[in-house]
Amino acid sequence: MHQFFFAALVQAAASLGTSAVDPGRLPALVDSLAARELRAGPTAGVSVAVMQGGAVLFARGYGYADLENPAAVSVETIFKVGSVTKQVTTVLLGQLVDQGKVDLDADVRTYLPDAPTNGRPVTIAQLLNHTSGIRSFTNLGQAVSRDSFRLDLTTDRLIGLLRNVPPDFEPGTSWQYNNTGYLIAGMLVEKITGMSLAEVLARQITGPLGLTRTSWCDERAVVPNRAKGYRRTAAGFERAVGESMWIPRGAGALCSTPLDLVRFRDALAKGKLLSRATYERMITPALLADGWKTNYGYGVAVYHLGPHRIIRHGGTITGFQANLLYVPERDLVVSVLANTMGSDPVGLSDGIVAGVLGTAVPAVAEQPLPASRRAAIVGRYRLATTVFEVKEEEGRLLIGRGGANWSRLAWQGDDRFLALGGQAFGSYGQSPLLRLTGSSGRSSGLELDHPVDGVLRGQRVE
């Protein structure tokens, strides 16, 4: 990720201080980070918005929304935002909770009898926090051709593909990022309201907040200022041919701008969209059956950048990358959207936050690990009530709790490793730092920088 190249720029920007953000000094910081992203990607176009205390401090576009008929990115350029959609779907469902029409702890089959749970009780909360065990429709493997995702499949037909697919794990026992949960959540909103997602969105969010550039993506509509999506090749950029926007629905089919997104996130934090109780539940990480705490609530994840608590979610959909984050202690919202696969809105957002709050983004440089050292680390370790296994496959160290939830360990020098991807720990949006300690030829202890609970310490178990 490019964010690690931003460290020098962020350190230089630390003089921006830790009080209210100075909007007069934001342009130099963001211009530098955005220019680096355009070059380092390379990325066709990027759009950025920063808000604090309900006021937009900065909004600017960089690069191109369309490379064929050159059009620059502006603050009005509309992007696909991928899984940033999950926050919006969560809010639409949470509003039904506040109206007493939905119980998050109820079996989803109470409302949708044909939900693909394989006969198991799955709560609505488990759909939202990725602990349902239902297979993600984006991870069906040979069960469905990727070409099928270019078809305008109805939600019912897509759900039908999942009916005979075995679950990945029992509900509540593990964590695995899952788009099906939000597909079902969108179905639930439509079932209870008797309206389409587009109608509910307009009535409950975009209309009241005046978000005129936010809607469910429609490939057939003529939309002014809409960006085209790209991917990189050895020869340069090429158009990214994406899936039908009928497919991701409540999981990732929203189109928006950074300005609309920061206004949405500010309204959410200020209690304009959900009750305080429902919002607090939304941002509270899930607990697994064995007591392990993830960092994922409903449509958002919680982690730390230096001493600062971050609430965020990213988005990836063919041709586009997105990020929307909120820093509660500073009432600071940052959104970054890009129209190139493999670009780094997360690193750019973190660089902005780190710069304005005076926190350095940690540098990462994976180093090769000698075979003898790998052998000394392989084993089982207990953290709190959970046992994790470290194994070696083809010269790589992996850590996990079994099943599909394995993360690769990337050596950072000394006794420090990053668990890349974080899925082994139910960590979204941040690769946790581990320290494998000990002497006498093998590691005997494991320390984890948990994204929510701070440092956890454990021991090797035989």
C-alpha cells in the first residue's frame, strides 16, 4: 500500500498541530499526498473531502475522471464507492430498528423465510458483522462464473445460487468478510418498507440531507460528471469492465462523491440518522462465541492511528477504490475516492489524518525470514481464551484460528510481524502488529496490538 511512502510527508506536516484543523494549511498537505498517489499508482483520478465540526474544510479533485475524452476530476465527479455502501445499508436497516420494525437479534428467517441459512439460526446482527458463516456471493468459486456477474441477475436469483452452498462456519464462531449479509440486509429493507432501496434511500437519507449526487448506481442512466473506472496494465491504463450494478446492491452498489459522503458521515455521528443506542451498537465490534473481539461492528470497523480512534470502511469495486473515515475525538471526517483498481484511498486518508493530527504513519518494509527462524515460530499460541496456530506453507508463515481465516505473517525485523489482511483476528482495515518473543531457539510468547483492546499477551501451548 502506498500509505507507507507517505511517512516523510506526514512527519513534515506534523506542525499542523493537534487542535482544530487549519483549513489554510490543508491544501499543501493534500496536494502533496494526492500528487504522490497519482504518480505512484499510477491512478487516473482522485477526489478528496475533509470536514470538521460540520464544516467542509477542503474539497478538491485531482487527475482525470475520463481518459478517453479528457475530463478532469472535480468535487462534483461521481464515483462508484463499493463497500462504503455497507454503512448506508446499515443506516437504512437501523432506522427500521429505531421504528420497532426490526429486531437485530432475531433470526433473519423471521422476516425472510427463504434466506439461505442452510437451516441454521442466523441473526440479523450476524449478517451485518460478518459472523453469519453464510458464503459470500463473491466467493462462490466454481459454483458460478464471474461472467455471470455481468448479467442483471435479480437478488432472488443470486440468493438462489447460495441455497445449496455449505456454510463456512457455524454462526457466531468466526469472522469472515461477507457480501451476502448485506445483500440480504438490502432485501430486508425492501421487504419491510415495501419500497425499493432507491426509494428508501431518497426518502430517508439523500432527500433529508440534500445529497444530490448520491444514488444507487445505474449503468444505463446518463449521469453528468460520472467517472469511468480503470485498471493498470504494462502498457498503461485500460477501461475496467465491471459487474452489473444489480449484483452488489446493499453490499456495494452506491455511487457518490466525497462531499456527499462526509456530509452523510457527519449526520450519522450527530444523531440525525439513527438513535444513539442504535448508532453505538453499529460502531461496537462483534464478540465471537469463544470471547474473541473483532474490530468490526455493522458496516464499519474500529482501529487506531497512533493515539487516535478511527471508525471507517473502504470500498473496492471493479475500476474504483474508496474510503470514508471518522475520527470521533476530533469530529473529523475524511473521504477519498479513486477511479483506478489498486489505488490507495486508505493510505491517502490515513496520511491526511496523520498529517493534520501530528501522528506518523508507520513505515513497513517486509524482510525475508530465515528458515531456522520460521521453524522456531511454528506452533500454537493462546491469547485470552483463543488459541491461534502459526504454520509454514511454501516458505511462508501463516497465522489463523482454522478454517479459511489465515493471515500471512510479514517480518518487520527483530521480533515484529504484521498479520497481513488481519482476517485471522477478525480485523478489518488494519494488519495487526505481532511480536513473537522467547529464547532457547524457539518462540514462547505472542503479543498482539489489538485494534480495539490494545496489547494482548499470550504464551505458546503444547
